[in-house]
Amino acid sequence: MNILGGSQNAHVEQIRAYQVDGALHLHAAQLSASEDTRSLPDILQPIQNASHTRDRKRSPPDSACIRGTRPGVVQSVNTWASSKVMVAGKFHIRWMHGYVGSGKSAISQEVCDTSDRQERPVVSFFFSQNAGDRSKIWRLATTLACQMAAVIPETEPFIRTAVKANPALSSPDEAGISVGARMQRLIYGPFKAVVQKGTEFGALSGGPLLIVLDGLDECDNKDEVQELIDGMLLFFDENPLIPLRVFITSRVEQHIKSHLNVPGVQLDDLVDHCSHDDIDTFLQILFKDGCSRDSVVQAYVKQHGEWPSQSDRLKLVTHIGGSFIFASAVFKFIMGLNNVTNLPTIQTPMDRLPLALEMNPGLDGLYAETLARSKDLPYFPDIISTIALLEAPLPIAGIAELLGIKTYEVVNVLVHMQAIIQVPRTDDLPVTLCHNSLREFLTTPSRSRQLCAQQSHHVRLFLRCLECQVGVRLQTDLGSLVDPKEFRPAVAYAVRYSLSHLISGQGFFKLSELDRAIQLCREAAKISPGISYSFHALANVVYSRARHTGSLMDVGDAIDLYREALKLRPLHNPDHPSSLAYLANALLDRYWRTGTMADLEEAILLYRQVLRLRPFPHAGRLASLFNFGSALLERYQSEQDLADLEEAIALHREALALRPSLHPDRPLSLNSLGNALLDRYRRTRSMSDLEEAISLHRQALALRSPPHSGRSDSLNNLGNALLDRYRSTRMPTDLEEAISHFRKALEFELSLHLRPRPAPLSNLVICLRAMYEESHALSHLVEAINGCQDLLDSYYPFGHANRVGWLGRLAYLLKVHFDATGDEEDLTYIKSLEEEKSELSALLISNPVNLGEELHALAGRFQRKRYGIIPPCLTGCEGRRAQMFCTGIAPPQPLARAANNRHGLESNADDAEPCRSGMKEPKKPSSKKLVKEDEVSMIWKMMGWVFPGLFLLLFACIFDLSLLVHFLHFPWETRRAYATEID
């Protein structure tokens, strides 16, 4: 029996043989060999799929530089790696850092492949998170040693000797051997021993040995990573001329940066090497290959030419930023290569390309994980919110000054987030985000949840901007420092961008914060009285307080301040158009509050000047077009000059053209143009205008899916247009759809726990009355009666300008109900309504100013008088009224005693776009207008007394005429809501 068959140079010191159940078992007490005949891979057990030669499809990352991309950075690394000049001080270690998806692994792969092609020795280890031993450091040395022995065979005997001396070196786990000892005995020692022989050997004839460590941040053993780096630095300090290079890539993690950011390491920020040209080239190659395989795209190209067009590709490049991972994901989405079941129903690549511009890079998990590490640190919410909301990046010291905290407190937070935030190496460089998707993540509550950068933080940033400005003005003469670059970064930022934070913070200011802001602005204006910015900033804050409180005095003060700022910004001043626009916006707002035509005329004049100063493609032209068009529509409503309406339509058409399909404010322009066309239809009866208006409102509604805050407006506007078409064509389907839209508008506002506005309800009453006349279904009439009562009880209390008209409308509907049912209780209620209307009209005519006590007494008397006489058809509205006020919002105050709650203009960083959010509350007509209105009403009543036989026939016309007088004095969007009330 040959027990040692196949063995050479081996001996057995002691052997025992014994029989167990008929089988021969041998027990070797001691088996030794003068040389282990196993192959080196069998001894070291390296990770087979960790090197650059792995199957990348099975073992990620599947990254490689497509030909033509990243040529500069790859050439730079290869030149460094292949340099044969060995002099003291030459960098042996090169660390290239970059954010997720910036192409680090692709560059590492290309460097390795280039070395192989040029027959230069290279060994590599690609770390990968959640990939077993590839995310651990313990098998790094054995894996590199096997590769080194393969490319430099002379090192193998030294590696075998080291393992024979200490078998634990080949252990796949810690085994009591540090990573530094493993690298020294398996890599550095054997390589140095070969080099010290002093003879030239073929492997190094092409250049030094290159070690590539990719994704070092993905290694779980952070302490051992630091030990690895320290051992590497020590080895090169002791052996400065050794022909060895180490190329490391990773994200910027503090445990890596703190040990590699030293004089002996060459640092490479991949951001400096990443350009839009690389992404563009990458996309061109991908689309060229993908389109050649897609018959649908080929057919499209034959008919329409190149696809994607150069402009579409540029949009993609801008949206993608510098992330090659995101670029690849976008391409797969467009070409339909995702293999997912939730692709949009639009199937062609051409249709999916616009949708790709709305994609986010899918890095939310990384962002949340990285941010969560720091969320409990001092000032974390303030610092991360500031970085997310800044209009332009600031250096660390600038962030600290803007927040009023210490620089080290900012650093303490940022060092833990370097995987997703670019933290500069010097104080003068700004802190930037690795990808714009991080800002989107932080500002989207549904994605970032408790990590979200709250919009209310704009308020603090605005106040801090003011404090920074006042502080520097107290120390120096601002008038002598025209160029903001002469300020410290935080102060320069404050001067330039404080207005942006004021606008973005609208709706989040407390009154005390606005008062504080006004105080700071006044201090700044006193210190630098000749600076236009001081007056302009003060005007903006005063105007913001006016929007917060409804103070007409503040509006007037803001207008005066805007005029002062405009005087300091003459025609050729770059801020002259902006000052004109702000003054025009404030004047238009005051017109909405007071009805003073002089304010409207001046606003139109100013808007016309602004538009001339902003030719296409000026960034502010869009806002100027919209504002000018809205002001002209206001004047049209007052003076009925068709030329104003025609010009407004042309302006809104141009504004719509500047808001493409993906523009967030496109629904606003669709609604405005649709409303203007509806006005022209009512003037000219051109059915083409009406059809286009309906089409535009349908488009706007489609873009305002729930929970868009403007959906109720679009439902109401579309319902108005459909009601107009019904009146022209008498098609019941239009009336049914209009009723459906008005009901949905009310339901939508209730679903958001908002108090419904009166416009949809009043329009619903109009439609239900028409539907009753069409179908004679009593349920429609009863619902209309209840709607009228809802409006009187909840929206038009005693003293409201609309109450008189709606009292008459309810009386008319009850008369119709009596005619249909013969219920005499209707007549009793009608008599009460007529008495109230008569006395309220007389009171408004005789004493239109001091109405408080009289209205209170009148209200109490009629409420007591009506107690117990409510007809049965009105009892069904109690539940709905209770639901309408389930949010706990108090009913509105009478306009005779309360200020108009119109909030003015919503504006962007340049100037405002009026009417942006929802309907405006109707403003109280002047006492003179009320007198005229009720004189008309009284004349018609006298005619009713003289001609009793015509009284019932003329009754409805009386109140429609009354409503028309009210209507012509309502603000623009309220008129849009009430347009259907004019027959």
C-alpha cells in the first residue's frame, strides 16, 4: 500500500494503523514537508472576484470608461503610475476622491486595463459594500500577494517563506495578525526583497508596480483602513525610491481623509476632472448604440432627423450633473431597458425622454443613512438646512458667520457627511453638494421626512442676512464699497441674496419677525442713506408686513419707499427694471384693495416700461409679460376697452410659450389665457375663443393633479367655461360636467381640511338652477336653495357687500319652490328675506360708514324673527355647513368692518406674478357705488308697486342687475369665479 503516493521530499515520523469495521484508518501523528507543494492560490485563498480581471457582470461594480470619456484624468493617472523617475519626494500614493456615481470605479478599471495593455505590472482590489469578504480588509493582503506573484514571479518564494514562518498570515479572518503586518510580510517585504537584488527583471521594465485600491470607503473595517494607510505611509517614508505606486479611490469619508490628507499623498478631487463634455460623450455613445437596435427610433429618425436632438441632449446633461450612474439610469429609462412593470403607459423612447428630466438619481437611501449619522450633533438642522437653501454656496467660515455660530461647529457636522457633500480643503473654497439631487431630497418632505430642510428656515436666513449687513455697515462706509466682492463671503452673500430668502419665506414669518426685519432695515437705511438697496430692502419688508396684516398704510409706505429706491436707480442702472416692477406690483395691489384707477393706470405704464427693458431672452421677461397682461385685464374689466383685452391675450400667449410642458407654472399661464379668451368670447361670441378656453382649462386641470393647491381653481374655471358653452349650445352634458367640477372643487378643498371658498358654491347654485329649469327635478332646486343659504350663513353675513344680492336670489328660488310644491312656509320665509333686503339697502344708503351697531341690531332682529319659520327645504343644509367648518376656521368678518384679506403679489427672486395662488376675496365697494347699486334696486321695486302684474316677471332681473354692479368692482380672479353669474 502506497501511503505517501504523490508526495516528494516528505517523511512520516510516526504512523499508527488500526482496523475499524473492516476499513483501514491511518493516523499521522506528525506530517511535515520541507516544501509545501500546493499552489500559492491554494495556500493564500485569495478572493477571486475582487481584482480588475473579475467578471464585472457577476461581481460589481460593472464600471468602465466608454471610449472617448474621461481621457484627461485617465491619462494623468497613467502618466503618474508609469513614471520611472525615482527621486526623493515623488508621490507614491495618489488618492482620487469623488461623490457617488462620479466614475471613480470606471477610472480605476480603465487605469488597470491600460496597465495590462502596456504590460506594466498592476494588482488591484475593488472593495464592495455588502459583498461578503470584499467589504472586509482581512483578505486584502493575500489577494494582492497572489496577483503580485503572478505579474512578478520573483516575489513568490518570499511570499511562501513568509507564510511558512507564520501560517496565520493566510487566515481569512483576523487570526491575531494586524492588517499592517499582513501587508508588510506579504506585499512590501517580498517586493522590496526582489528590488534589492539589484538586477533588472522583466516585470518592472515597463514601469513601477501599481496597486489599485478602489472603493476604500466601502470597507467595513474603518480602524483597519486607517492602519493600512499609516503602514503604507511609513513604508514609503523608509523607502522613498522604491518603484511602487498605490492608487486609491473613495468617497470623502473622515476616517480616510484624516489619514490621507498629508504631504506625502497626491490628492485628486474628481469634481475637477468631471465635465459636461464627458457626460455628453457618454450619452452620445449610449444613444448611438441603443438607437441602432430600436426599430421605432430608426423610423422616427428617418422622418424627423437626429434623435435625441442636441438641445434635448443638453437638457439631459444639465439634469444629470456629473453622475455617470445617473446618466446610465436615465438612458435605460428612456430606451425602456429597466425591465420594470411600472413604466409609464407612454411606450416610445421619444415620449419617455421628457419624463426622464423629472427623474431623481435614486440616492435617497444613501442620503438618509449619511445624514442620520449627524442628526443629533449640535446645530445639525441649521447647518444642513442652510446648505440646502442657500442661493449660492458659501465656505465653511461664511456658513458659520451667516448662522452666528463658530467655524469649528460647522466643521464638526460636515466631517461626517463628506460622502455626499464636498467639503473644501481650504477656507476660501465653498461647501458644495455632490449632486443636485441632494438638495431635492432635503427640500422634499415626503423623501427626507425628519431630515427635511424646512422652508421656514428662510426666515432665519433672511434675518441673519440683515444682521450681517447692519454689522458691516456699522464698521465701514458701504457707499465706498460698491463691489460686493470686497466684503467677507457671508456679507457679500447677504447683500445679494437676502431678498430671495424674504420671498421664499413668505407665509412663514411671524409678525414679531417682520417687525424685527423692519427695524434692521431702517437701521441700515440710516447708516447708508444714499444706497438704493437700503430703501428697496425696507420697502420689501414693509410690503411683506402689509401682506401679513392687510394694512393699507403699510402698502402706502412700501410704495413710497419703492419710489425712493427708484430715484436712486436711474435708467441705465441694472436694477432699474426690477425697481419699476416692484413699484408696479405694489400699485396694482393697492388698486385691488381700494379700486383707485390712478394706481392701475400707473402700474400699467410701469409694466410697459419694464417689458421694453427686458427683450427676449431676458430672464425676467416671463414675469413682466404675465404681470402686464394681468393689469390690462383689470383695466378691461373696468373700462371694457377691447384693445386692452386683445393686448392682454397676446401677452399671455407669449408668456405661455415661455413656459414649456414641464414648467411648474405652466398651469398658471394656461388658466390666465383661458380666462382672457373666455372674456373675449363673452364680448364677441366667437366660439373658437370659447373652445380654446375650455381646452386650456382642461390642460391646466390635468397638470394640477391632487394634492396640487391650485386644483380647485382649475375645476372652477373649467366649470365656468363649460357653463358658457351650455348657454350657447344648450347641451345638457356641458351643464352636467360643470356641476360635477364645482362639486369636486368643494370636495377637494374639504379633503385638504381647508374652508371652502364661496366661488365654487355660488357657481354650483347657478348651475343647479339651470339644471332644474332643464330637468324640473326638485332635488336640483332644493340643493340650489340650500347652497344659497350656505352662502348667506357662512360667507355673506350682515354687512357683507354681496348679502343683498344673495338675499334676493334665495327669495327667488324659494318662490320657484313654492310654485312647484305649494308649500306656504316658503312664502313666510320669502317675506322675511325681502324685509331684510329692504332695510339693509336703506341702511347702507343712509349710513354707509358707521354700520357697526346698526348692523348688529338688524342681524339680531331678523335672526329672532326667523326662528322657527325655516321652511322644510332648508333643513338639509345643516350637516353640510357643519362639515364646511369642521376645520375650526371662523366664519369671515363683514367687509364693512374688516380689512380685505387679499395678500398682494407672490413674487420670485426678480419680481412678482400677481394672482398666483387661488381666488381673491371680493373687496368692499365704495359707499358711492353702494348708493348707486341700491338706487337701481329701489327704482325697480317702485316699478313693481306701480305695475303689480309685472312684479314677478321682473323680480329675477332686479337681482341680476344688482349682482352685475357688484361684479364689475370685484378683483380679477374673483370675477373669474363669479363670471357665470352674468346671464
